[in-house]
Amino acid sequence: MAKMIDSMISVTVADIEKYFETATVLKDWLLKDGYRPTLLTNQVLCTVWERPSLRTRVSFEAGMAQLGGQFLTLKAFPPASADIIFKEDVRDQASVLSSMCDLIMARVYTHGTIAGLAGSSTVPVINGMSDMAHPVQILTDLYTIWEKKGTLKGLKVAYLGEGTGNTLQDHIVGCASMGLDLVLGCPDYSKNELLQKLEFGLPDAEWVKEGEKRAKISGSKFTITNDPIEAIKGADIVYTDSWIAWDKPEEKAAAAEIKAIFDPYKVSAELMKHAKADANFMHCLPAYRGYEMTADVIDGPQSIIYAQAENRLHVEKGIMVELLKPLKG
Ligand code: CP
């Protein structure tokens, strides 16, 4: 059966090590010698977009081109010129796409859509972000931390701000897999009617449970605090993500109120003083200066956001090669 990467729950420690090893070789070859081995000649990647993307789309599509393969792009928006319509049963879509392509990468709103695609596809399906998971982002983040710090085990990651859904949830499992402590600093959602109405909340129990299982093996821990200083204290990595999904009308309409609620968790130079002196700032992008962090932090010397974004290309090339390698004759 083809390997599915629907969330970090489906990625083992051995998978992570294998992806990192291949990504490192491909990155070294590309950056030192400009060498682009055509390991995936004649293979076809289909990318499917229910939501917009810059980094995920460019990294997968450029990555496949660099590996000698082809890609095709199916967008579900705008409706008048959509290539794919999600009202069609995803099982039918998965069967058709996997009969013609070697790999499917999909960005969707609802995690169930990924499960539906993966359940009926005969080729690997990669989640390019759903409401619950963003595994390729987390694999890249861990790789970037490993490159920068030379290790993963024993480091402390402080995740500030919005703790609902995809990036944080997959970080819980990713950090636990590799032995990093993760602290979420976020508001008390139970005390806020607006956040409850917008379905902001704490991480899903399935990801927390899987994180706890892996943390027992790696010796790490995941904790939550409403105190931003306690969260960031002694951190090696300070991570944040956008507070508002701007393509969701209900969140866009409440942007001013959301901003006010999350403001204590904004990563500022003042807050960064509580992290380790050599701490790095990370953000998966897109970022909104003045919201989840101040401009002096994201544009300052501790920020590694562009290395992090560039690594999407190298890590995803490693993942694609590893997923498709057994298919080569
Ligand atoms: N971080 C990330 O997934 O970026 P895009 O939304 O631009 O793909």
C-alpha cells in the first residue's frame, strides 16, 4: 500500500530520519554544485488546491521539476474557472487522479477530505495543509532547527499565540518524536465567547495523545500556559503563526477583536529577552507584522524565517524521492 502523509501522526521517527538524510544530500548537491539529479523522470505530481498557497505550491512544483518529473495544478477557486470541484465525491477524485498520476499533494479546508483522498488513492497522498495538520511544514521546521542548532533532542520550543489546529497540533507530535520540549503560550479560550464562536480552542485530543505516547519514548514534554513569559522563558526556538485565517470571512470580520485578545502573545523584542540569548525566531509564513510579532523580531538577526521557507523545497524533494523511490524500475 502506498505511504500516506496525512499528518505527523502518520510519520515515524524512521521516516523523519530518512527524509532528512535524502533532503540533505539533495540540498548539498543543489547549493554547492547546482546538481539536480533527475531521480523522478517521467513521474507526475498532481497538486490540488482548495485554498491558496505560495510556499507549499512553489516548493512542491519547483521540487518536482528539479527532480526531472512533471507536475499539474488543479485549483478549486475561483469557482467560475475551477479545475476541481470538491462537491464531487473525493473517493472518485482520488481513484481517477491516482490512475493517471504518481503522487497527489492536496491542500484542503477539512481534514476529512485528506482522509477521503488517501483512503481511495493507490498512489501516495501528501497533506499540503488541512484544518488539523500541516506535516510538510513541521518536517521542514524540524529540519531547519536541526540545521541551525546541530541537534533536536533536549531543545525547548515556545509556540506563542494561536494554538488551534494544524501547525501547533503537528508540532506536538513532531517535537515529541524527536525529543524537543514544546510549550504553548495562548489565551484562556474558555473565558472568551468570540474565540469559542470562531472555534478557536486547545489542540485536538488525538494529536495530544499521540504526542504523549511519543514523548514517553523520547523523554520530552508538551505543556500549556496562559502566561507568555513563562512560555518563552529559556526557549531555544520561539515560534508563532498567523492569528487570523484571512481567507475565512468570519475571522477576517473579527480581525480587530482577535488582535486585541492575542496581543499579550505577540512576539516582541521585549518578550524575546526571556528566551535564550541565542534563540531563533521562526514563522511558517505568511506573517502579519504588528499582529503575531513585531517587525524588529521577524526582520531581526534572530529570525530564520527565510531559511525555514527555503527548506520547504529541499525537505519536500527528500520526501518525494523517498515516497516514489520504490516505484522506479
Ligand atoms: N507555510 C505555508 O504553508 O505557506 P503557504 O500557505 O504559502 O503555502
